[in-house]
Amino acid sequence: MSKALPLVTRLGDRIAIVQGLRTPFAKQATAYHGIPAVDLGKTAVSELLARSGIDPALIEQLVFGQVVQMPEAPNIAREIVLGTGMSVHTDAYSVSRACATSFQAIANVAESIMAGSISVGIAGGADSSSVLPIGVSKALARTLVDVNKARTLSQRLKLFSKLKFRDLMPVPPAVAEYSTGLRMGDTAEQMAKTHGITREQQDALAHRSHQLAAKAWEQGLLRDEVMTAYVPPYKTPLAEDNNVRKDSSLESYARLKPAFDRRHGTVTAANSTPLTDGAAAVLMMSESRAKELGLEPLGYLRSFAFAAIDVWEDMLLGPSYATPLALDRAGITLADLTLIDMHEAFAAQTLGQPENVRQHRVCPAETGA
């Protein structure tokens, strides 16, 4: 183990997480249908400020993440500042790092506190799979630019006459890697085949995850960290995640067909995470600033790490490379942890983490996947 790198300010203050919450998560085109990510972000941050009781004017920086950005609001962070009563002088910018986007936002705010440029900040993220930037084909896009420069009606009509019917079809946002053309589901399939992860194992883990999520809601374990969301047309509030399969059976998982490799695949819609809408945010500050404001931190940030790996194979194994770095920087080992919360994009991805699942012997029963 290398020497620990404490996350403290120049005055020795730790980075405190004072408050955190999220909206309930909703499946695509359900409760948040038509609600853009920026509005979901405003909802979460407004509730965060209200619950903390902190004066919005004290927030010096807001960093927010969004994976699928909207062209009309490319800097979601700035829009959230303007829409939640914070000072117009609050520093605000947006970040994007795929599934680790909100983690990046937290890291950025932590670094600003460590540098001494701020003492109080908010980090978070929001995404909507129900409100997406639907584009146009390259041929139509180029034609529209040329039409804008054309001087006569005949010139414009001539340009449009060159288009084919397929050029007029809308183009949804890409869900594949730009460099490889691979979808995350394709990589999950590759990982399942490479690491010998069976369909039965994937279905069992996914079923277990939904069962535990349903149990957590039944026991009220998530009530304090999930707000009740009221969105237009304000008829029905959403108080719980609606993407949890409460009453499904393992047998029902087995009936689904593969979603990516339809002939030989094992990754299905049931053992993958659904397309989801939602937002989350945390209030962060230096330890001394929290004491000044009379706020009791939920905890302190010990370390963080990001890792880049090859995009052609095992692209979803980032946690296996980042985890040892984060542990070393915190000066602890895996055995010191009492809870591991792993992002379960695909059951195959979770089961395929060799460093976490095999070498460190972290089985699904020990993780909050």
C-alpha cells in the first residue's frame, strides 16, 4: 500500500458532506415524461437547500453533471443556480463522465474546497431519458446550413430536392461509444462471455437487487434520502422509485430474450438497469465551515479515484482499476469497509469485476449492488 493522501484543506479541514438527497427514480416516459433534466436538477437542489436550512447565498459553487446534454441548456449547472434562488454570482459549471458523472462533480467541488477557493458547494447530477435531443441526419443538417445562405427561393428548393426520404428521418442520441460503435450492452455481453458469467447468474443477481430495493422501501430505509417529487401537471406526486420490480419472480426473468446479442446473448432487459429519469445532489463544505454554521456532517470524504481502460474489451471494468487507487489514497484496505455500493448497470458488469469479485472475494451478498 502506498502512502495515504488525505483529502484536507491547507488548514487541515476535512471535506464534509452535510446533506444529500435525490428525487425518486422513474422509468423512461412515465412519471417524468416531458420533464427535462434541468428541471429535475432544480427540484433536487431546491429541496436540498430547504432541508439543510442554509442560506442559498452561502453556496459559492455548484457543479452538476449530465450525460445526455440538451442543446438549449448546455450548462445545466448555471440554469439550476438561476432557478433555485442562489446568488447570480455563484460559480456554476457542468461536467460529463458517463456513469461517473456525478462522482466527478463531487470530486470537483472537493478539490475547490481543498484549494481554498470555496468553503461551501453543491455537487450533483440529473438526466432524463424521456426528454432527449432528437437530431437530424448529416445530409439534412448540411442542407439546412446551405439553405440559410441561399439567396433565392429557387436555390432553396433545388437544395431540398437533393434530399432523400431517409435524410428526413429524426436521429436519436447515440447510445454507443463514438470511437468503437459499441453499446454498453455489447460490452456487457462480451464480459459475460469472456468471464464465463451465465444467464442464470445474471438473472439471480438482478432479481436479488430488485428484491432488496423493494425491501428497503418497505422498511422505510430510503425515506430520509429520497424526496417526494411534484412535477407538471402536479396531479400525482412520486414518492418512491417506480423502476423496482417488487413482485417479479426469477422464472419471469428467464422468459426474456437477449437484448443485444439476440442469438447467443445472455444480457436481457431484466438483468440490465432500465432507462431512468432522476436527479441527486449533495451539500459539501469544509469541516470548520460546517461547525460555524452549526451543521452536523453526515460524513467526510476520504478519497476518490478514476481510472481509464481500453474501450474495445472489458470497458465496464473501471471500478476494478479505480478501487485499489481509492483504497490506497485513503490508507485503508478492502477489509476495512463495511459497505460496498456498486453501480449495477448490468448484472454481467457487476459480476465481472475481477478485482472486486474474485481477487478481493467480494461476493454479491457483501455488496449493495
